[in-house]
Amino acid sequence: MTDTSLSGKARRDFIKAALATGGVLTLAPGLMLLTTGAGGEAAAADGKPAVDPKKRWGMLIDTTKCTDDCDKCVSACKEENGWQAEDGSLTDVQWIRKVNVKDPATGFAMSLPVMCQHCANPPCVDVCPTGASMQRVDGIVRVDMHICIGCRYCMMACPYKARSFVHEDIPEERKKPHAPMGKGCVTSCDMCAHRVDVGQIPACVEACDKGAMMFGDLNDPNAGISKRLAEIPTYEIRADLGLDLGVRYTRLP
Amino acid sequence: MKRIHYSLLEGRAGYYAALLVLGAIIGTGLLAFWYMEHYGHIVTGMTNQIVWGMPHVFAVFLIVAASGVLNVASIGSVFDRKAYKPLSRLSAVMAAAVLAGGLMILVLDLGRPDRLIVAMTYYNFKSIFAWNMILYNGFFAVVLLYLFVQMSRSFAVQKYKKHAGMAAFLWRLILTTGTGSIFGWLVARQGYDLAVFAPMFIAMSFSFGLAIFLLLMMALYRAVGRPLGHGLVNRLGRLLGVFVAVAAYFVAVAHLTNLYAPEHQAYEKFILAGGNIYTWLLWGGFGLIGTALPLFLLFSNAARRSFAPVAWASLLVILGGLALMYVIIIGGQAFPLVMFPGKEVSSGFVDGVINSYTPSLPEIALGLAGAALAVAITVFAARVLPILPRSLADDDVDPHLARAADVVELKKAA
Amino acid sequence: MKAGLKTVMLALAVMAAPALAGDVAPKVPIDRSKGECVLPGPEMRRQHMELLKHRRDATMYDGVRGGKVAFAACLNCHAVKGDDGKPVTVKSPQHFCRVCHDYTAVKVDCWSCHVSVPRDGAGKQALRPPHRGATDFAALKKYLKEGRK
């Protein structure tokens, strides 16, 4: 490269080179330059956008099957996403927790997992000054930690306490390559986007051995979850807020 | 009519000593910032339950007060009150300084202050917080413009004095509405989510801002021994009294509105009668120290003849204001978030528990640094810009004031 | 006039910066055994930040994953072995991404969140052969239709 002061030329070279090597380049989100590699067809998990605007990912939690001594979903999430929260810690990161609820009037008690509810109208996204708190077009709500400034307004706005602020450095051994988080940013359940995008189901759903958790595309009438939702009554936590949640429960106290 | 003469702040040892003390406070705050930034927020009292702590108490207080400081200028130019006109330059400079102090705290308390550039280049226009950032920057611009028009010698520019004053006044109203809405629009929390927060914050800004202005103005004039009229201070003091009463009224309305809605009653019980720190701060801090006592002092007979009651009242209003901010910001978060109304909840993540918060020293140091920065900027500006009238004696400011004071004396004599 | 000149010079400097990035860099340890880089070496030197940034947004917003441009893949190919035979973390000045950055005094904040060494599985997943993704999707499709019993 001799003539490099011309940014236009550099860019052209860059694209040419990309074509030559058969790589896949994303020029801008949504605008893809796809070329066929040496291996033949491009893989689903190999550089193609996995987010589909026609989908809306969601969960159905059958709280009648959920017992209060079981926290397999919580430990699976910890393991998968590399957060560790000691019970009762005020500063540790948590993505999902088991909440025990009791009706003082009747004595009826139950237990349910609560995580980010992936609202269709998420208050955390509305309030975020930089747009770091974001909603993918397939309904998953997450934090773009690259532009999160750590103002914590989303935590003030969330009705479910689903978000945590990373209060201290996370040691290298505890970091997960697919779920990065670090000091000074806000983090929360992203419905295991890294798994969903490559054709797996969220870790908590996979770990639940009581069949209490179901994951799927709420917009697809043929999906198992949609059929089930059409069969039985289901509820949202604090439905009065009108946030249109992506996580529904079969029974709430 | 007498011409007002402005001159630079005098003093030598005193001036440098003041800057040194303020600098030391700011320095301590910056050290605290470095400490919190290095170790993370783990070294503060803040948690995942109380996400906004002491720095926000100071920051929101100063930001709200900043627009109130500008009121003195507005009253002079928009409402054409002669006695306030000489004060408008100081008012404008101080308003910008107080806002700068508040913003410094807010920025240094971010989880990622190093990404400030991101905050300035990525905007989410649905966020009231992002709007506030625009409003803050606009405030600086409007205030600078106002100052320029005020201080210009060219008649072509001076013509627009009134327009500039109006612009500044409207902008400050919008700004405080925005700050109030940061809390007022939080549907999730029992303590917030109130439309009355916006007017309440405006009323608070009038009161806190004027208190800061009065205190700092009196301190400056006393420090360099420039004449300051009892009539003027008394009139400003009475105005402060009205503002204090209006602010208290709005706070009362906010709590009454909450009490009326059954879903918020548990929160009100917690704040108003919980017997906790918030109850004490609200009744004792804001109610007694920040409202009742100042009102008594400001409308006392002593306030007509001496500066001390007004100065004390201003100080108390500031302390009461900080107490109220603490109740609003920390108290609002301490009350457990209600996910299942009417049910008892528990979890490993402290659901259904009243959250505790102990402010740490670095947080307080950072907050004080913001306040010190506001004062330092004002003092420095007075040194380099002609914003202080040479005399604020009643005769020089507005002959009516002097006469009014006489009438009072005469009435008393009779 | 003077200000105008200054602006032009500043603009030139800014335009030339990416070029400089490639030209002044020190020698970095390269392991060619795992295949070629995303782009030829000189281009990489100049463009890797753009590449990473585009990729980062593509992953966040569009769920683009895997392939050579994946962050995990960079680390997999560019792992530098330390004295103990294990890949060094970014704490070591020998780390691939630090060699030039230290030299040119560039500071990146990526490592407060991202792992700086290849992880078992992670690198492999990133470089997974095309068919593997496809089978996963078939399995997911089945699950989504029928649910898990």
C-alpha cells in the first residue's frame, strides 16, 4: 500500500480484498455484503443475521409445575452467563431469581422465576439516554454494553428489578466469551441471545426438568408455545402497566 | 435614575484563600471520584436496590436550584422589577455555575464516565434523560446569551434585553419540568409516577435557587465590604418566604395525591409515618428546618433590620432542600418495588424488603465538590467579569426600597 | 485564513491516521497455521477497528454470529503462548492486541468485559463448520413446533 491517504481508495481496496478472501462483511447493521466462501453455502450461524423481524421470542412459565425448592433455571443461567450472586447480596449481578409469593389473606403460597420480561413496550428502552438499552426486532430486550454509560436510569424504570449494575471488576476466569459484562455497565437477561441466534433454546428453559418453561415464537400460530397460549389462561406480572410482556405465567398469586 | 456601576471583585488574601479552600474541597471530590472509578461502585453505599445514591441527591438539588438562581434575573427583566435589575448579571453567572456543579457530580458518578463522548453522540430521543442533556446545554447557551445582551454596550444589542430575559425564563421553566419528569415518569416505582412532580420541582427550584443566591450574594458583599441595603435583602427574603411556602404546598399536594390512591398508601405510610430516616428527614428536615423555621425567620421583625435572619433562613432552606431530595431519591428506592400488589414476597434478591442505604464518604465528598465548584466558578467569574454592582445600598438600587424601609420604621415608631 | 489552514491540516492528519496505524506498527507474532486472516495483513492493521465495530453492531442488533470476524475467532487465531505454554491474557504486554496498542499508545476498553484468551468451545463455536448451524436449526424448529415433553 503506497497511496493510503485517500480514504475512498482505501475503502475500495478493503471491499475488494474482502471479496477476494471470500469473507463476509457487514458494512452497516442490516446491510450485508455476502459472498460465497470456499466451503460452499454460507452457514446459518456463519455471518448471516439471525434476527428476524417477523418473530417475537417469548416464554411461557407453567407455575403450577414450579416448586419452591427448585432453582435449576437460576443455576443454569449463572453457569451459562457467568454471573454469580450470593443469596442476599446487594451488589452482585443477577439475571434471574426465584421469588416466593404468599397471599396473606388466604395463605396460598407459590414460587416463580422472575427475569427480564422482554416487554413489547419496555420502559428501560424508553428512558435510556444513549439507546444502549435496546430491543431487537425479534422482541429480545438487552443492553448494548458498548454504548452504555452506566447511568442506571433503566434500573430505576424497570418494574421487575430485572437489571443489575456491575459494581466491580469481573476476574478473567469468570468471564464468558458469549456473555461479556464488565464494571460500570448495566446488564440483564437477554433470553440467551447467543444461543437463540444459533438455534438453541435459552439455558433456563433447557435446564428446567419439570417442563415448566416453554420458549418459542409468539408470532407463529403453529408454534408449540402459541398453541398452548391459546388453550389456557395466562397472565403477565403487573399487567396493569400495559407493557405487553414476552414472558407469561399460567398462574399468578 | 441612578446608573448602576459594576466592578470586578476586589480582595487579595481573602480571595485566594477562598479559592484555595474551595479548590481543596473540589480536589477531595476528584480523589473520591478516582477511588470510586478505580474500584467500581462497590466502594460506595449504592447497591442494585439503591442505584442512585448521595451524588444524585446533591446533583439533582443543584440542577433544580440552578434554574431557580436565574429567577432573580427573570424578575428583573421579564417582570420589570427595578430593584432586581442590578442583580441580573450575578444571577445569570451563578445559575450557570450551579448547573455546572450539579452536572459535574452527575457525570463523575456514571459507571463509565470515560464514555462521556458516547453520551454526547448517541441520543435516544424518547428518553427524557437525553432531552435533559439538551436542555442543560441549552441553558448554558441561553444564559451566556442573556449575559452578553446584559453586558453589551451597543444599543443595537441592548434592545433585546427583554427578549433574552424572556427566553431564559421560559427555558428554565422547561428545564425544571424536564428534571421533575425524570422522576415523575417512572411508572415502576410507588413513590414516583406523579404528574405533580413537574410543578413541584419548579416550586422547589424557586425556593432553593433563591436561597442559594441570597446566601452567596450576602457572603460576597460582606466579604469585600460593599454596601448592601437592608431593604433589598428584606424584599428578597420575603420573596424567598413566599417560594418556601409554595414549595411546601406542592410537596403536601404530592403526598396527599398519593394518599388518595390505595395502591400508593403503603408507600405514604412508609414515608410519612414509618418512623425511619425518611420520616425524620421529611418532617424534621424539610418540614421544620427547611420550611417552618425559615418562614418564621424571614417574616420576623428582626429580618427588617438585620441580615442574619435572612442568611440563616437561606441556609436552612438549603439544608431542608437536601433533606427533601434525600427523601425523594433514596426513600423512593428504599421502598420495595411492588410486583404483586397485596402479596408477601421474598427471594434471594431481597424482594419485598425495605432497602437500606448508608452513604459512603466518597459519595458525600463528590457531592460537596459539586457545590464547591459552583461557588468557585461564581467567585472566579466575579473576579474577571464586571457582574457585581459597586453598591447595592437601597438608595442606589431603587429609591422606593429606601423609602419603603423608612415607612416601616415610621409605622413602628407610631 | 490561518484557522482554515489548520482545519485542512487537521483533516489531513485524521485521514492519514489509519494509514499510519499500519505503517508504524511493530512486528507482532503471527501464527499462520490456522489459516488466513479476515483480510490481508496490511489491510487488517488499518481496518481491524472498523471491522470489529461493524461486527459488534451486527451481533448486537442483527444476531450475526460465528465466522472469522467473530471476536472469539480473532483470539483463537491470534493467541500468543506464554512461558507456561498457555495463551497469555491481556495483562501481559505480549498479548497480540497489546503489542501495537502499547506501542502507539492506543487504549481500548474491550477487556473489562470480553475474555482475552481463547476458551475451549468458544473459539470452536465461532469457527463452527457450516452444517452444524443448520442441524441446530432443524432441532430448534422441531422443538418450537412440538415443545418439550
